[in-house]
Amino acid sequence: MASTVTSRRKQLGNELRHARTNSGMTQQQVAAILGCTQGKVNKIESGAVGAKLGDVRTMIDAYGVSGEEADTLLNLARAAAGQRGHWSGYRSVVPHWFRTFTDLEPAAAEIMTWHGERIPGPLQSEHYMLKQFTEFGSGDITSLVRARLDRKAVFDQEQPPYYRFILSESALRRAPGGRSPGVMLDQMEHLLELDKRGRVYIHVLPFDAKLAAVPNDFTIMRFPDRTRDFVYVEHSAGGIYLDDMKDFQIFVDSWDRLRGAALERGETREFVQDMAAHYRSQLVT
């Protein structure tokens, strides 16, 4: 299982929270010992920020943690501080609010994602990416494409996550910038190739699906270790990460409703093949 700086940082935070809870201490008490705010302690425990090795040692002592457990926490702290400069070069085009997502993507055990109006990044063909970035008027298109292609490496891991996609029929019909049968034919053929991979599951939600309404796009990530599962929701100004169990369950229930109404894998393959034939017929010969 791939491990990233962000996943190790979140795991460290979870372990520190667990140790603090067992010791009976509050975040306010820990903040007083570290000489910081309660908000910073909360961010360390949530994995939003890293923790200095000296602070981790102080917390371990305060919690009465010793032996192998203390060594594990210190090793996590050292690992979480690694890979400086990871977001330099062409990767610097990735927005700060999306970097946690891309760091954790390869470390997940299972990813379940719903998209209503567009093809999500990991499923995009290069032709689709180029068209999308061009229509956005993006500056450094080459870096944007390279950064997005990097995400596809998640499918080539020795043990990739189970990646489950539900796509609205609208996502298969709405091309970046308007009508573009060549781009969409390439995209449909790309989906059919990805669907052959063992741990990639693609399901189409057709327009005639029996649902009262569909939710906004969201992604559920589950992890094999003590990294806390979360939901990622993107919006026009950025993205938010929700790991409260009540919120998490609401999105799991939404996923279950969408999955129940979506086409099965074989039916989806036939649907995408029909869409490919549709776009092929629109090409000017």
C-alpha cells in the first residue's frame, strides 16, 4: 500500500489524539504545555498541519507513552516531515486545497466518487484534459496535464485502491467547450479501456434512473490503517474535507442510493459503447 506524507501526517494525528484521550488530557491542557493555541493542537490531531519532532516528544511524555508505542509515534513524525519540495516544478500548479486529496489518493483502500456533469480527473483522456484546460483559458497547460496524468499512476500500483466511479449520463454528453464529437469519442474509448482494469469500477447513472434528485459531486475515501476516513466535496472556491462520522454516513447513504439506481458494470460498458458509436457517427468524414 502506497504511503504519502499527508497520509502519515493524518495517521500521526489520529494516533496522538488516541494517546491524548487515553491519558485523560484535553487539547487545552496540551496547548498550555506546548505553548500554542488549542486550535493548533486540533490541527495537528486532524492532520491539517505537521508537528515538530520536539513537540511530538513533549506530547508523548505528557501522555505517558513509552516503549514501542513511543517509537512508532516518533517514526511517524519523522516520516511525515519528509519529501520537501514535493509540490515544486510542474506540480506547483495543483491548488493547495487539492493537494491533500492527491496525496491521500494512492494511500486509500477504497475510493467511491460521484460526478454529475463532467468526467473526473483520473478517468479523463489526454484529449479531454487538453480541451478542458484550453476552454478554461489556463496558462500553463503542459504542467496541468502532467500533474493530472500523475494521478493516473494510482491505477498502476502493485495494490491499487478499489476505485468506484458513478457518472451521470450528463457527464458523457457534456463536452468541454460545447459540441466536440472527436474529443468525446476519444473519451468514451478511454473509459472502455480503463474499465478492463481489475479494481476500476465505472457505473453510469442514466437520465431515466429512479431517483428523486441527485446530490452535488463528492468523493468518499476509506483507509486501511488508522487514518480517518473522509468525504471530499469540491466547490468553486476550493474544497472541503469532512470526517465527522454523522456527515460521513450521510454521504455513504447518498452513494448507496446512487449505486442502487445506476447501471451495472456490463450495462455501463454497453451504454458507453453506444455513446462511442453516437460520437463516431457525428464525425465529418
